[in-house]
Amino acid sequence: MKQALIIIDMQEIFFLEEKNYLYQHKTLLKNVNRLINWARTKEIPIIFIQHTDLDSSGDMAKGKCAWELHKGLHRKSDDIVIEKITWDAFYQTTLEETLKKLGIEQLIFAGAQTEFCLDTTIRNAYSKGYQQNILVEGTHSTLNSSYFNAEQIIQHHESVWHNRFVQIQPMSCTNSECIVEI
């Protein structure tokens, strides 16, 4: 089954100021980069999704520092970057067309924010026929809300998604490499 790694909204806004830090942001970045490295060894295409505010005064308006994909990501010039304007990475973007062109049948998800962009995109992917998708533990995160802390939000969404919208897989790492059991 041909796979693609979809990394959603790993943008500077979540790494610039303490008030916006994603839950366990340093570990998250490390794990996402491990997943990127693993995908490269498997020759899995990597697609970065980048949220873009349409309002030029927004924090994530195109060209602003907070809008940029995180400088610490292991990106390469031939990786695909798709901008989106809503929580759904499929809505009015080229994502679906790109996946079809590449012959992708299975999606591996990572990124931010668990309860917004990741959730919406995972559910829409399922509705579009991508029904054997994967989420690797420790490769997505969010911010605390006024009702729940980030860890509770992550646990809740993983319990809803698992065995419905995605299979949640562990990543096991040694000093030299990480293996995703997919």
C-alpha cells in the first residue's frame, strides 16, 4: 500500500513564545523529525501542510515569522508544501489531487493541533476513502484549553480515532535509529 506522510501545521507560532508552546513541544519536534527520517528511508513522500490566515493582520499570515514552517524540521527542497486556510487540509487545497497523482492509498499523520486541524483532516481523509490511516504516538500535540489540558485533549482524541479513523502505532528508538512498526 503506497503511503504518504502528512505533517500538519508544524509552524513557528507554536515554538516562538512560551504561551503558544505546544504540549511537550521539544519532544514533539524530535519525534516528528524521527518520523520524517524514517519516511525518507522508506521513500515515503512527505507533505507539509501550512496554515495560512487570509487576513494579513493574522498571526499566521503568509510571510510572517509565525507562519513559517518550523526551522527545526528536517525538510528538503523536494518535499511538498500545501497551504490551507481552514482546519481541513483537504478544503480548497491541492492535497487530494496531489495524493491521487502520487497513487497514495494510506496516510500517516503528524502535527498540530490535535483537536482542530489534525482531527478535521483525519476525519475528512477517512470520508474520502483513506480508511487505513496511521498516527504514530508522540507525533502530534496541542495547547491547553480553558476546559482541558493538552494531555487530556490528546488522550481523548486518540481514544476516539483509534481503530476508527487511524491505527495508532508506537515508535521505538535506539541511539542510532527509530523504527515505526507499520
